Amino acid sequence: MKNRYSRKSILCSEKYYGRGFHSPGGYEVLDLLFKTLELDNIENVLEVGSGLGATTHYFNKYFGAQVIGLDLSQDMVDICKERQTSDESKKVEFIQGDLRFTEFNKNHFDLIWTRETLLYIPENERKKVWNNFYSFLKPGGTLAILEWCRERESVPDEVVEYRKTSNHHDQYPHELLSDLGNSGFTIFLFKDLTNLYVQILKDGLNILQKMENEFKKDFTVEEFKALVERVELKIRAFTRRDFIMTLVKAKKYNN
Ligand SMILES: C[S@@+](CC[C@H](N)C(=O)[O-])C[C@H]1O[C@@H](n2cnc3c(N)ncnc32)[C@H](O)[C@@H]1O
């Protein structure tokens, strides 16, 4: 799997997402997500696809947990490490690795969290990923996922092209839920957050457009235009429900 992010493109998107994020909505959305997930007694967390680390640090602040952030992109991991204080690095560790092949201790984590990352995993490789997650979790541990899914096969050309260029393999929610069930998980919560996601994309776009001049101090006009066009396409696609955004909470009960 190719890493599609360069350091420059990471920092360019961060201007839109907010410091430490590589997905929209910032801390307001994190607060909402973790209130909805109703998690407690969380001591060890694995974040898979940790991006620029804001959520990874959030787990330490929110739960007081020991956290590992795993990401494929060496640049993402380097930026996280550069920004970390030595105190923070005792509680929050960033590791470069591919989620399909990175091993952790069995029965170790209370929570595995992943957001907008699993859609990069092709269908024939998902089963191994679910089995790994299951084995890394403690009995009673939780897998929580915020992920792009699809609702139908027929979508406009711009979405077909977007999927291809972004290397996305979004799946149907019923496939996701049955894959999790087949790997031993019990589903606790399934929520369609598409409307909320459209709203946060729009709010982010408004902010981005207001900071056009500031943005152009560090990036080119073309980079600004490309970012705006990408966000506008996402807004159209999620509004039409070519993509949907789903939140899942699943638990491991057995050993
Ligand atoms: C859209 S970003 C989301 C980042 C973060 N979850 C957030 O919400 O800010 C997707 C992240 O997944 C990472 N990623 C993609 N494929 C991966 C893989 N096979 N293993 C680990 N990380 C991966 C990318 O490098 C990127 O940082």
C-alpha cells in the first residue's frame, strides 16, 4: 500500500482540519463522539491510523490512559514526535507501521480506536485485521470505529474517480457489522453520522475560505484551490449519501 501523504500535503490539510488533526471537526467532534461511545475504565489505548496525533493525546487527557498511536506515514509519526514534550512521551507513544502487519501483545488494550483509516484496507485483507484487533483487546475491551461506508453501487463519476485516486475501499455497513460479528465481536452501537459529518465539512470549509490569505503565505494558490475542491466534492458526495459516515462500538467478551 502506497503512502499518499507528503509532509507538505499533511501540513496543508492540517490548515483545514486544525492542529493535530487529519480529519474534520476538531475537539468539538471528539467530545461528542466519546460522549456517545460511553467508555470507562480505559487504561491502555491503541489508535490505529493516528495521523497528526490530536486524538492520541486526547485519550491520555480524557481517560488518563497509556496510549499508542500507529500510523503508516513516517512523516505523520515524525511530526507527532517533534511536537511532543518529554512528559507527554511517557504516556503517549507514536509508532510507524502498517496496521495489517504490526503486532501487539495479546489481551492488552481496553480500547482500539480507528477513524477514517480502515477504508484504505482492501476487502480481502480485512478479516486478518479484525482478528488481530480482537486478539490485541482484553476480554471486555472495546473496538470503536468512525468510518466511511457506502450505501449503493451506482454513484456519479466524480465519486468513482475520487475512490480510485484516494485508494478507498469503503464497504457497506451490513458487511462491516457482519465481519465484526464473524470475528467474535458483539455490536453495542451503530450510528449513522452522515448529517453531522456534512455539517462539520461545511463549517471547516467556511473557516478555510476566511483564511485564504493566511493560507497562501505557506502554500500556493493551486494548493489552496485543490484543497477547497476536495472538500467541496466530499460535501456533495456525503450530502447525496454516495458515502455515509458510521460510528460503531463493538466489544470482545471471550478470550
Ligand atoms: C484520514 S487520516 C485520519 C487520521 C486520524 N485518524 C484523524 O482522525 O485525524 C488516515 C490515516 O490513516 C493512516 N493509514 C492509512 N493506511 C494505513 C495503514 N495500512 N496502517 C496504518 N495507518 C494507515 C494514514 O497515514 C493517515 O494518517
